[in-house]
Amino acid sequence: MASPPLAVPHAEAVPVLDLLTVPQVMARLQLGRSAVYDLLRTGQLASITLGRARRIPAHALTDFIHARLEQEAAA
């Protein structure tokens, strides 16, 4: 007798966390490698380290852009 199929959660129920590489962030911000690493080093742009690889959550990039826009508007 076959067992019933396992329930698979809907893709909408599980949030997907997009992780970007440094070159992807460089392309999106149109900045050089050193500038992106400076943002990471100073904590202006959040990241995680997986082994030796540095990854930037997509929401962290969005948060960084919004924060910079607010700074520019307040100046």
C-alpha cells in the first residue's frame, strides 16, 4: 500500500532570502570593489560570511539605499 504524499509548503509561506555577492552589489550600486568593501567594513552595509565568502542580503542593500536617501533628503 502506497503512503500518502507529503505536504509541500507553498513557496509563499517560506520567505526567500536573496543573498548577493560583492560583484553583484558593485554592479547594482555602480561602485568599485574597494568602495563596497569599505561599506561592509564600516557597517553601513550589512553582510554575512559563509566560509570565506561574503554575502549581502538583498534587503540589507535596500535598507542601505533607503537610509542614504533619507540622509540626502535631511541635508
